[in-house]
Amino acid sequence: MRHVWIRGILALVWLAAALISGGALYVIMGMVFLISAYSAWKREKNGKGED
């Protein structure tokens, strides 16, 4: 579960930096991190996690 929190926090920091700099690439990468964290969270919530 710890990696889910790390991905989520990383995504929020990345998106904040993207909003400040205004870079479209950073917004896309931040959204990819958020989707990754969300999918990992859903997998663990459903009991399909590897841990």
C-alpha cells in the first residue's frame, strides 16, 4: 500500500509543478502518475495485489 501513496504524492507534486510552469508535457505525465496510482489502489482494494 505504501507504493500507492508514493505514486499519489508524486503525481500531485508533479501536477503542481506543471501548473506553475504551464508545461503540457508535465500535465500529461502527472495524469499518467495519477492513473497509475489509482489503478494500483483499485487492484489492492479488490484483493488482487501482489503483496
